[in-house]
Amino acid sequence: MIKRLFKFIAKTIAWFFIISIGLVILFKWVPVPITPLMVIRYFEKDSPKLLKHDWEPIENISKNLQLAVVCSEDQNFLKHNGFDIKAIEKAIENNKKGKRIKGGSTISQQTAKNVFLWPQRSWLRKGFETYFTFLIELFWTKERIMEVYLNSIEMGNGIYGAEAAAQYWFKKPASKLSKLEASAIAAILPNPRNYKANPVTHYIASRKRWILTQMNVVGQLNYNSKNE
């Protein structure tokens, strides 16, 4: 009986590794059609039953938006290997001082969570997030991580990905987003179901200004640069 149990556990673990690695390799080239978050949001009680998601290759997504999300969410994106240790340590210290929980998740971690996992906070999910973050950093390029991220994340209530967000908030394709428009979308990412990219509130306007300042400092992204 014990041997059978161990065999079952071993087979389960082996199949988990085979399937998970296979999916990560598959999504290195194939667009992600739907994510667990999209399904969960759709069936939530107060959901608007709206799901807008139009995949676009990164060449069709404004460089302004790519830069804006890096400046807003993960300024060391091109330098780290999936985990920004300094940001995590800073987040832990901030959380000890205040009541609000502030995370230190990188764009890579957010991509792993959005594409492969569920949204609830737990140590189990965090463990799987670490595992999938390691895999996508191993098998994908930084440009591919950004492409999947910008096509998968929530950018409004029922709005997923850059193209759907650009059409919903500004009535234009994602390739045509200006710096101002890109910074507005990036500004709502911490709470995309409650914040609006257009028209903006006083709070989102202040976040836009900060992101724009950071964008001017960073200047541009170079995905071909080696990690420092």
C-alpha cells in the first residue's frame, strides 16, 4: 500500500514537471489563448461577463507602453533573473511599518502568476509562482516575457492585454499609444478593475506624472542587452 502511494506521488510529480515544462516551451512561441484569471473573473458573482482579449505580437505594441510598465512595475526587469531581491527586501520592510501590503513582484513573477496560476495569496501559490518564474526566465527571452505579460494582464474590468486596453480606453490600436496614454494604462495596473485610465482621477493623474518622469529618465528598453 505504501509502495503504491509512493509510486502514485512519484508519477504525479513527474507528470507535473513534464506538463509544466512542456507548456512553458509551447508558450515560448504560441500565443496564450486564455489564462486562469480570465476564467475566474468571468465566473465571479459581480463580473460584467465581459472578456476582451486580442493577442498582438510585441512589434504591434507601442514601445511607450513597454517602457511605461517597466517604469511602473519593475525598473530592474532587464537586469534581474526573475527576482528583484532588493525590491523584495524593501517591500518586506514597508509592510512591517504600515498596514497596507505592498508586494515586490517582478514582471516575470506577474507573468508566471497570470499565465499559469490562480490569483489568491498563499504560500503554495507563491511556491508555484517561483517555480514558473524560474522556468520562463530559463526558456523565454526578456522580450517574450514582456510580450506575454502585455497580452495577458488585466487592464480594466474584463479587459485583458494591451490591444484590448488601447481600444477600450483610447479607441486606438496598441501600436499607436502615446507616452501619455501608455503611462495612464500603466498607472491603473495595481488595481485595474477600480481605476480608470480615461478619464483619470487626481490619484491616477499623479501616478501618470511619476511614470512619465521615470520614462524620461530610462529613455528606452534594449532587450538585447546582457543582464548586469
